[in-house]
Amino acid sequence: MKRILFATDFSENAENAFRYALALFKEEECIYTLLHVIPYIFPSDDLYDYSYTINSKEAESSFELMLNKFEKDISSKKISIETRIEIGDVEELIADFADKNQMDLIVMGTKGATGLKEIFIGSTTSSVVKETHCPVLVIPEKSTYKSPKKIVFAVDFRRQIEEAALQPLIYIAKKYKAEVLLLQVRGEEEETVLEAVSGLRLNNHLEGIPHSYHIIHDNDIPNGIERFVYENNSEFIILISRHHPLIERLFQESVTEKLVLHSTLPLLVLEDHKK
């Protein structure tokens, strides 16, 4: 049984994220914990904003309205729903709640993000990704559910990855019989020998899943991912952990450069279990 934490501010984009998660894990036994955090202050970010800040009684009413709206979607005996209202720091509470309650996944909606860089820079989502040890599924507000048939896994082939870290990827790929396109974006002068060696290690982890390796040249990593994703008509993109070199380089990229994903594709960030 999967334990899924859904962080909500009751906005339309939050509801869209919940709708996506219900569709993605349809027919699976899941316990959804719907968490609303009332912040001490009003952060300027992509998940919580002043206009949606409410008190505890209003939050209870909003949960009731939300569950009524999704009554048909959550009527399965395989789905259990619980709601929680907390007061405090939004990012810390979401991350701590997920870790302390051993959640399998955090689901968050974003609004107004115009690309992959915006998802990661200066937002509640980025803070949760950096703080938690739980995988995070990010659903941009304009994203609509499509069964993932092509998954782009943007990863540094030189990085050794524990199989445990790949379990969410393996689960989704097998459930939807999806093809996994492993992508390394590198600059013109970078070496490739170690990349191929690491690729052979990943073969063992992805046994039984159609997958292929792709190396493209682009000094702007987000631009390279964007180009590859759209050339290959992918419906889903995966990165691995906040401490992975690719994530670190994404944080360093200028937000004025070309954007990635344009608020349409879901993004799953996995936790790297290798210490």
C-alpha cells in the first residue's frame, strides 16, 4: 500500500495535482494524506500565496468541499483519505511530515511556473525537494493527465545510483509499460568513458523495462533537456535527488536562459539513497 502526502492550498492548480495523482495511481491501494499548512507568514512562492491563506475552520470546510468534488474518484475501497491541518513553516512541515510518517511520495501542484528552472528556484517546491528524503511529484498547473508511455530520465551516467532510489521509476515504467529514455546532457569538452560504464550498471536495475541511452551536447543543460523531451514526445520527466550533480547545476543556471517544459509536463524528483 502506498502512502502519498498531498500538500494543498485549495487552489485550482492544487486540485489539478490531486486529480493527476489519483489518475496515475488508479487501481492501486493508496492512503492519501491531504495536508494544508497555515503559515506563520505569507511566503511569496508558487504553492502558497496570500489570497489562499485561510484559518483552521475554513480549511476544514475546504477539505469537505474538495472531497465532495472528488467523491467519484476516491470512492474505491482501495483508497483511504485522511486530512491534516498544521500551522507553521510550510516547507519544513511538509518535508518533516513526509519523513516522520514514512511517506512514499509527496505530490505538489505549482502555479505560474514557466519552466523547469522556475520549479527549482525560489519556491516552496524547491525547498521541500531539498529538505525531504521522500520522492516529490511536481504537477504544473496546466498539466493534464496522460498515461506515461515515454519517460525521460535525465541523469549523469557517471553517477552510481542505488536500485532503491529507482523504485518509483521502475514502478511507473512497469505499470504503464513505458519506455525509459536515459538522457545525459554534456558540454562539448566533457569525457564520456565513465558514462558508458555507469550505463552498464543501470542496465541491471532496469531489467525487463525497455530503455535506451542518449548523450546530447549542450552547455545549457535545461535547454538540452527541453530539446530532447519535445523531440521525443515524452509525457513525463524524472530527475534524481537534490544532491545529484544535475540538480546542483540546474540551480546554478540563469533563469533568463531558455526554459524547459513550459508548464505542461509532470516532474518526479527521486531521492538518491547512495550516501
